[in-house]
Amino acid sequence: MDWGALWSAFGLLFVAELGDKTQLAVISQICKWQRPREVFLGASLALTAVTAIGAVGGEMLARLVPEQWLHLAASAAFVVMGLLLARSAWQADKRMDCLECDPAEADNTVLHGRTNALNWRALGGTFTLLFAAELGDKTQLAVLSLATRQQSIGAVFAGATLALIAVTGLAVVAGQSLCKILPQRTLLWLSAGAFI
């Protein structure tokens, strides 16, 4: 394994992704689903898949699908996600008007051990959003660039994947902290506005 290529890819991508839209997407998914395990898995799988595409076939994908279409797909995914978050926030507002318990508290009972089943909607929704958002992103282009300059595509892939998973973990922790400080409906409204 080419350790220099691995650490080079890790360092470059970790710094590039801090504060990026990827973290915003992960935080909003945490606020929406209140399922950190599923959000982390969905985001990590999506980022790993996109990194693999960048390391192995980024150039071919760029030849087959125009960059403009990749950007349009990512933009559409963000607008759709924003609208879905706005709908969730509006429904949370309606539930609060009925003087029922806070939806976040109801969801937290699931989180604290009453069920260990995976929420496939949360995992799949997170995967789809992050996959579409990262296609053609600067991260994928950086992986492609590193892979063309380095001899070890595997090391570039490993370093980039580790960096993206580390940043995703930070976003999950930040999202959980924000959900404890602010009401869920407030975070949903903020996330919806940011996405749209």
C-alpha cells in the first residue's frame, strides 16, 4: 500500500469536506429522522460509492454524463430534500398545535432501545440524497485527480473514504447536539431553507 497516497488523499479530502454541503445534508437528515445510526450508514455508503466512482471511473462517467446534468441532478435532489424537510417541519408544527408530545421525544423512545431494527427509509433517503449531491462534486473531482496522478488507486480510494467517513461522523455528532439544543421543528425549518 502506498501510505503517502493514502494520507495525502485523507488530508486533502478531510479539509475540503469540513463545512461543506455534505455536513449540512447529514445534519439535516439527523434532524429529520432522529436516527444517527441509519444516517451515518447511509451517508457513509453513498460517499464510499461516489469515491469509488471517482477513483475508478470518474473520467468515464464525465464522458457519458455531461457535468451540467450531474449538477442539475444534485440541485434537484437538494430542492426536493428541502421541500420534504419543510413538509416535516409543517407537520411538526401542526402536531405541536394539538398539544401532543414533541415528535422528537416520541422518536427518541425508539432511539433509546425500544427497537433495534434499522429504519430503511432513513438509510435509503440519506444514501440517495448524499449520492446525488456528491456526483460531480469537488470531492469526486479531487479523487479523480489524485487517482490519475498516483500509481495506487486503492490507496487514494482508502484515504478519501476514511476522510469522508470521519467528516460524516463529525456531522452526525454535531447534528445530535443541535437537536438537543434546538427544537426539532426549528432545525427542520432551518434545514429546509438552507437546502432550497
